Amino acid sequence: MGAAVTAVSLSKAHTFSKGSQYSIRLVTGEGVAGDAHCGKSVQHVHHKSQDPSQPNLRQVHLIQSELHDELQYAGLNVAPGQMGENITTRGVDIISLPLGTRLKIGSTAVVELTGLRSTCAKLNKIHSGLLKAVQPYDENGNIVRKAGVMSIVIRGAEIRPGDPIQVELPNYPHQPLPVL
């Protein structure tokens, strides 16, 4: 089986975790309909307090389910949506994709990757040690960010678990995803 969506989630309020849904609707240029982070300008509470006119580069948060598998193996059971993601994927290493990569989800929806998700200590409220598990250090002392990617909606549509994901890389030279 190729890359696919395994879960979709949203929260109407600015809560850390998002509830699982049967489907979600992506809105072009805004994000997930009904989600607190939906909007053309920044909706993240911290970033909005700094400059509410910033464009919303965090419209849709994606995490790969392989991270959930890794965490479960380490004794940290985390459900889809619990770390705030809207879309949980399987079969594509989303955190290693370059800036501007487009993911076609289902037959119509398209999101464009804008950056790696910055993490905070709130993850430790889910499980003690979760922040360290999703943000370890490599052998050179550099932070490895595993908590997913952020994206903007290029073409909206309804998506649901089981929808296939196709990866379209941007033109060369590729740039790494910045931390958002």
C-alpha cells in the first residue's frame, strides 16, 4: 500500500489535542473548516499575540503515524490528534520533505508544506518525557524535530482516512523545512 491518510482531526477551540473525525474539509487558503487554526492570517494564540497580520503558514498540521508507532514502542501511547495534528499519515516521511513540497490528498485536495512544527513543553502534559521523545538530539547535538509539519491549503476538498497521498517535490534546489 502507498502513502495514505490514517486519521483526521479538528478542534473548534484552541485546545492542544484535536478530536478524531470521520472526515474534514480543507478550505483553500484557510485550513480545516471548523478548526480553531483556520484562517488566512495567523491563528496560533502565541504567534497571533506577536503580530496578528502574519499570514497563516500553520493552516494544517500533519504527523506521520510511524511516529505514533515509535512512541508506543517507547511506552508512550499517543492517539491520532492528541499532539494537535489535523492529518495523520502513513507511508511518507513527511518531516524529511523539502519546503514547498505539495501533497495531493485523495482525488482533489492539495496542501503545500511550509515548515516543521515547533514544539513546546505542553507535550509533557500528555506524557512525561514526550517532548524529549519527539525532539531528541542527534550525534552532533542538533535537535531532530519529529512532531510533524505545517502546511497551507492550495486546493480544498473533503478528506478522510484511507485517502491516498501523492508527493510532488518542488523544483531544485530543494530547501529544508524551516521551524515554524
